[in-house]
Amino acid sequence: MQVDRRLRWIGKPLLFVVCLVPFGMLLHGAANDQLGANPVERITHVTGEWTLRFLLVTLAMTPLRLILGKAWPIRIRRMLGLFVFFYATLHFLTWSWLDQQWLWSQIVEDITKRPFVTVGFLGWVLLVPLALTSNRWSVRKLGKRWSALHRVVYLIGVLGILHYLWLVKADLVEPLVYAVILMLLLATRTSLGRSLILRKRISNI
């Protein structure tokens, strides 16, 4: 029991630091002028990619719990989800502030006329209520509605993939890899997917 408590106290702070590494690398690159010829584009790309990566890792926590039969993936899921919002917000701010210079008419025009911007913005908007309700008080207050609300994360995943696909246009390998991972994670949410995971787990006992 004491070992488990120590791991819990050490594990979460360590995870927090690890999740900040991409942000720290961006700060280091900016401070040392190492972000290339177009730093804004570089920051936009890095924050967008890490948003999607953290989102997929967060979605993987539930099937991982089923596979391992351990509770720790669920214990760290909330922190991972908040880092999804953190990097998504950095991505949004880089575009709206550094790229668009808070020119609201231009921002609105981009959102309404460019599909990849539309779905990306919608994904960020949908993340806001999830971040605001990612606390125990909200879980107790909303009850069953909390679970229904947080299932929106799968729609956000789809929007994130579309945002990436429509942005790159030509080099589709990486976004397609993310798309396959998302489809596999979505499959685990089906009753068939859950039964296959549980059957695999039982066979490994």
C-alpha cells in the first residue's frame, strides 16, 4: 500500500513534467532563435501535433485499463485531457494572436470560409466545456450527464483528424496514421471491441 501511494505521489508530478516537455522545447527554441525561418508556422505545427497526440493517448486510457485490469490509466486520464486543452489553446492562440494579430474580421472570415480552420475551431470550442468540467465537483453535480458530455471527445478526435488532413493536403501519411489509431480506439468503445479486449485479457491470465 505504501509503495502504491509513493508511486501515485511521484507518478503524477513526473507525468506533469513530461507533458510539459514539448512546450519547454518550444520555449527553448524561441529563446535561442531555433524555430526556423517561420517561427509562427513552426509553433502552430508543433502545438497542433501535440494536441492530437495527447488526445489519442487520453482516449487510449480506457482500453488500457480494460487490457491491464489496473486503475492507474483512469487516474492519469484527467491530467492528460487537460494537457490536450492546454496544447489546443496554445495552437488556437498562435493562430489568432501571432498569425492573425487579433484581426477579428479576418479571423471570422477564416473560420467561415476555410474548412480546415472551421473544424479546428469547432474542435477547440468543444474542448472548453470538457476542460471546465474535468473536476470531481462537476462529476458529482452532472451525474450521468457528465459521461454523455465527455463522449464528445470522440467527435473532437474526428474533427482533429479532419483539420490535419485538410491542412496538409499532399503529405497524408502522418494524419492517416493518426486516423487509423483513432478508428481503433473508437472500435474499443463498441460492445464487440470491449468483449474482444476482455477475452484477450482472460486468455493471458
